[in-house]
Amino acid sequence: MKALFVTPECYPLIKTGGLADVAGALPLALASMDVESRVLLPAYPGVREQLIGARKVAALPDLFGGEGALLAGTTSEGLSVLLVEAPHLFARKGGGPYLGPDGKDWPDNHLRFAALAWAGAQTALGKLGPWKPDLVHLHDWQAALTAAYLHAASNPGKRTPKPVLPATLLTIHNLAFQGVFPHAVSKPLHLPAPALGHDGMEYWGNISFLKAGVQWCDHLSTVSPTYAREILTPEHGMGFDGLLRLRAHELSGIVNGIDDTVWNPGTDPLVSSPYSARRLEAKAPNKAALQLEMGLHVRVDVPLFCVVSRLTTQKGLDLLLDAMHVLYARGAQLAVLGTGDRELQDAFRREAERYHGQVSMVIGFDEPLSHRMQAGADAIIVPSRFEPCGLTQLYGLRYGTLPVVARVGGLADTVIDANEAALRDGVATGFQFSPVDAVQLGVALDRACDLFADKLAWQRVQKRAMTRDVGWGIAAISYLDLYRRLVDAKRPAPAR
Ligand code: ADP
């Protein structure tokens, strides 16, 4: 089977969040199951430099207001990559994939991601070379407009034969990001008027790229079963719940895996002292190293909690600020790595100044440090208000860094709370709290400190967490199953 991934991010080429990890790892996991994938993404600055061997596959003339754009292809670390090279849209100084240097959305994001989506649809239709996928897997709103272009192509008018379309799947990694733009920008998108109307992408008076995917993809998925259920409710549906309920029977929840070649404490080159469930004692030097690096008191006897996160309301870190008194009362330490809301950054920095040696904060996005945090900390706190899947708790499990998580979305699906019964049965892997508020987070932190004080019990939970299968194997099998169903359903019925 051939699958085309259309995505705005792909690890290790470009990453701002968990979506990149998925787009980088899933195609590799599927490769061993006979799925030949190609990953289509924009040639942002930095990406092109990493892929100097990329060669022209096809010209993309007059691509949303610019000449000289092209589709280029190459292979990178086993991954087959297609790049939309459009200097007028993607080659920019400063900023990132979505935001300019001023921290605001690039003003032409609708064109930038329409270009990605258009290239996705053309590739899907086999118009940009001989390679034609059986299935197109779209990731988030930035790719979702592909479904609109394919839908438009499926009704070419009376004289033109209908093209054979691949099966389409949209994965919603985070429903908070919906690609909403004013109606006024829709003209250059080259979509037929009905596509922009109420039965199309119209969304509360605007247009939403995500809605195009929700309307026209054959199937929808999100990244955990609990989140798949949550987004059908007004509380978590973020305005899409009504629409999603209409498609509830075509919505799956598949928990992400982690890339074991990148996230493995036994082989991780970024970890100074490699360790495993069998050689757990070798984790200790990583704790001391992290404490030193972060300016914390070097102590084995106090639990070291960490946070590796975007600093946003979603991630619930304001709740942690309100629950810090529990950590102080227990003499526990906290190391924070994150970037985002200025207020949260400042608040954690103030804590770090006031509780020097006990709390430490690094502001920024630092992949190597995130590995050292996972290896060195005893526990990782993920107090998200909602969490489609979450990856940091999965890394935490793999590194024996016990997750303390809100019982929502993928966090609920991947961590088994260390309650009495679970401890007795030897299945506990971390700590959950609910409802998601500072009081319950404080209770969970307290429970984590209690368990930490019982070294053997803590180690039992660590070993259990580290030996849980959190790799891509299980997820890849679920995706393959889904892909096969979708591709089979698309096959024309045999002639009688
Ligand atoms: P989200 O995609 O909502 O940000 P996830 O938990 O799914 O949350 O994925 C976040 C990914 O980004 C993880 O791989 C995590 O390690 C990484 N990450 C988040 N913040 C930072 C940071 N400040 N520095 C390094 N890595 C980070």
C-alpha cells in the first residue's frame, strides 16, 4: 500500500510539538508492514538545509501568488520526503512554521497551508509524477484543505471523467487549532463557492481549514480513545462537537507511540549514564547531573519533579503554580523546561529565584535538555486541562520518570494510577488526578512524595512503567488496520 502523509511538521526536520513526532515515526513503523509512505511538508528554512540532496519532482507554477515553486523529493534517515519549495511562502527569516518573529501568526498562513494542501491533492491525484498513493493521511488543519481540493476534483464537470481518488484520513492532533480565517481571504484559495458555504468550510461566519477535513475526509481519527469521546461533548468539542457527533461512527482514537530509537534510556546518546529497568541504579547519576546543570541542590533523598512543556493554559501549569506549596512542604525539587505564555514564564522564574536550589527554570525549546530532564528527574508533571494524547508522559514511562497527570484524554489512557489496588496488583505506572484543579494536583504530588519515600515500592512502579510497551508497534498495527479498511471501501465494486 502507498500512503501520502501531508503534514506541517516532521521530526527530526522540523518540530514544535507532538505532531512532528508522529509524522516522523509512524511512516517508519509502517514501513515494516509493507506500507510505502511519503511525507509531504513545506520547505521551511532549516528543513531545506537538512535535505540538500532533494531533487525536483515537479514544477508548481503560479503557486498562490509566486513563481518558481516546485515539489522536491529525497530520502532522509529512511524517510521518503516531499518538499513544497515555495520561497515566497516558506523561506523567511526568523519566526517559526506558524508565527513570525513578532510572535504573531504569519499574515498569509491561509495561503501557505493552502499551498501545502494543494500540493498534497495534486500528488494524491497522481498529477505530480508517477507515484500515486492509495491513501492520504492528513495531519491537523494545516493539511486539511487537501480534502477540499480532492472534493472539488471529484466533481470535475460533465465532460471530464471523474478521477480515481485515494482514501482520505484526517488525524486531529489538537482540536484547539482549527485554521480559522475570515471569509474575505477565501478568494485566492481557488475553491468552488459551495465549498465555502455552510455545508462546506463555513464556520461561525468565518472559514475553517479543519472543517474541510472533517467534512470531506472518509474517516477521522484523533490520538487517544478518551479524547475521541471527549471531543464529541460541548465541554471539549471547541465548537466542532456538533459536526463531529454527526461523524461519530467514523471517528477513531489511536494512542501515539514513541520512537524507541530516539527515546530509549539504554541507548540515548544525550543521556550521560544509560540505564534500563534492569539497571535502574544507573539512573541516579543522571539525577545528580541534572541537579548540577539546573543549579539545584544535589540530593538523592528528595524527589525531583520536572515539567517539559509548552507554557499555555491547555497545559494547566498555572495549577502547578497554585500547588507548589505541596512541593515546598515536602522538600521536593522542581525543574521546568518550557516556553510560551509570558506570564507563566515569569511566574516560574520568580519561583526559581525565590526557591533557589529547589526550583529551576529554563525558558526555551531545548530537545537535548528535554532528554536529560526525562533521564534525571524522578517524576514528570503533566497537569493538562485537555490533552489529545500527550507524549511527555510516554517518555516519562519509558525513562522510569513517573508521570503525575490529569485524568483527561490520552493521559487517562496511558497512565495507571498508583492507587492501593493497582499497587497491590503491580500494574501502577504513575499518578492521576481528577477533577483537574490545583487541590487535586496537590494531592497527587503528595501521594507521589509518599511513594518516593518507600524506595522499593517506587522502584517497582518504575520497572512496571519502563517495561510497558509505548512504542509505535501497537499504534502502527491499528493505523494499518484502519488504512486497509478505508482503501478497501474505496475500491470500485466489481462489475456484474
Ligand atoms: P503538544 O504537542 O501539545 O505540545 P505533546 O506532549 O504531545 O504536547 O508533545 C510535546 C513534544 O514537544 C514532546 O516531544 C516534548 O518533549 C516536546 N517539548 C515541549 N516543550 C519542549 C521544550 N521546551 N523543549 C524541548 N522539547 C519540548
